[in-house]
Amino acid sequence: MGIKLITIDIDDTLVNSEKQITPRVKQALQTATNQGVKVVLATGRPLSGVQDYLTQLHLANQSDQFAITYNGSVVQTTAGEQLGGHELSLADYKKFKAIAEKYNSYIQVESLSYAITANTMVNRFANGENNMVRMPLKFQPVSDMTTDEHYVKFMFIDEAEKIDELAEHMPQELKDEYYIVKSTPNFLEVMHKQSTKGNGLQLLADKLGIDMSETMALGDQHNDLTMIAASGIGVAMANAVPEVKATADVMTTSQNEDGVGLAVEKWVLNQSVPELEN
């Protein structure tokens, strides 16, 4: 039947260590798009944080092209129309704010257009993330937050050792109630239980009338596991964490070796790719 829908993680998957889409990756994705394949960026970022990459791939601001953002909390067109997703509440946030206070860690809430933190000090990882994804940050005490905001994600952002400590000691009842995943060594993200990249892929495939066997997903981190497992062809980057490699059907080269481009050439465009020959 062939692949009709590709979902691609961004950091250390679509882009290399310099945050660039290499020419070979760009060419393969443009060829696939020209053949009618839907190329979908699946990311923890908001839509504002992927616009440059969408523009480079000629996918930006279109009603028939799509993105899975906030790790699956929002599925939308690249023009911004929401097709589905799940939100969190102020009551949810208070549970995790208490955890952050217990472990003296930074936490922020993300809405569709800005982030909120009650922390008086913002660490370098949070500053870097918010600047990169063009997410304005508001300082607001919990007592001033309202129940009518559209909260889609909470983020613990800290040193890798602190993130590991938070992940290890997160109460089991919260793990059961929410989707909690480490997306980088410095980020521990909290979403609605149904807000995963895999569920976002399923929702989009259903809306487009595409069977899951006709999908391919590429990624490298724990937050990519659900879409790697759900897709017809799950592709692990050579730089992926061991859990992704164990879950994937196949493996491509690393983000610094045109890994996405080679995978698309081989498993979507059906070209001969010597670099992926066993």
C-alpha cells in the first residue's frame, strides 16, 4: 500500500545537533510531499516553535498540512486550526506545583499562546527553551491563576540529575492519572493521560482516512515511544535512547548523518539506500 503519513520528531531527529535540516533530509521530505505523502512534525513544542521548520519544508500556514504539538495535547493544521486534543486544569497544576516545591525544582504551565510560572527564579534551561520556541513567559502566583485558561502541558525544567530524581520519585498515583514523560535530559513533561504523540498520530490518520499500516514515525526520545509503537513502520534514530531502539521496527542513521532523509528514501520513496543496507 505504501506510506501515506509520516510523523517526525524535531530535536535530534528532523534537525541535527546544530538545529538544522540538512539538504538531503529536506530533499527527501519535499519529494515525499510532492508525491502526496503527509509530512507531519510531532513535537513537544507549540506551533510557534516549529514555524521556521515548516517554512523550510513548504508546509507552513496551510489548511491541508498538519502538526502534532505539545506532545500530542494539540493536533492542528499548520494554519492553526485545532482538530483535537486534551487539556489540563488548574487543579491538576496544583498537584505538580506541590511536587516542584518539595524538590525545589522549576515548573511552568503552557497554554496555547504563552507559558506561566510562579517561580521567582527562571533557570537557564527554561530561558533557552522559551526563547527557542517563541513562548512568552508570564510570572503569576498560583492564587492569581484562573480556571478558564486552556492549559495543555506542565514542564519541570532543571538539571538532568534533578529531572531524574523527580521522575524516580513521582508518586505512582500521578503516573497512573497523567502522561508523564522525559523528553530531554532536562525536561520532564506532564500531559493529559490521552495526550501522546501516538494518539495524535491515530487521531490524524483517522481524520485523513489513512490506515495505521500506512504510517511511519521517526524519533529518538521517550516521548516518541507511543508513535513509534503505533505506526506501521517505527523508525529509531541511531542516536535514540535504548527504549526507542527496542520498540522500533527499523533503525536509520543519526541526526547528524541525514537519518530522516535516508529513512524516507528507503521506506517511503522505495529508493536504494546503501547506507541502510545490512
